[in-house]
Amino acid sequence: MFFILGHVGIAIATSLAAWTYAVLLGVTLVRLGHFEPDTALKRRGVLITVASGAMALALWDASVPLEQYFAPGNGIVVQLLALGALIAGGGMVYLAMAQETGAANYRALWRSMAQG
């Protein structure tokens, strides 16, 4: 892939290899009876996917007005600030959606961490 897509091909190949390995591991564990997802895991998987989709939509929507800051003439500091804004915004949307949908309960997580 490197010769066709350049440096992006390396990232795509790595990602495809990781997903292939994860799927093969999951299938093998289910077939051997070592892993059986319960209802709560299936439900949370769907809710995590919903939160991820909301984050993707928010990032896509925010990338349009921030696109001008990623131009090469703006300098690295401006580009890094724009990237940081996208990362922080996407993270906040994901955390809010995960909490709101019930995919995660951050209050319970903080309580368990505080108890040690």
C-alpha cells in the first residue's frame, strides 16, 4: 500500500491488520466458548457506537469552520491550537454522549477511584 498511497498506506494497513486480528480473536474465543457477550455488553457496545457517531458528526461539523486554520501559511502554533480545539471538542462530545446514553457512568467511576 505504501507505493500506492504513500505514508497514508502505512496507517491504513496497520489499522486493517489490527481490526482483522481483533475480529479473528473474537471469533476464535466465541467458537471455543471462552467469550460470550452478555446483554449489558451488547447494549453498551451499541451505546458506545452511538456516542462515537455523535463525536464523528461533531468533528465533521467543527472541521469546516476550523479548516482555514490548518492552511500551511498559518504556522505550526495556529495549526496545533486548531487541532487541540478539535480534539478537546470531540472528547467533550463523546464523554457527554457516553454519560447521557448510559454507555458510561463517570460518577460511579470517580467514586470507585476515590475509594481506592
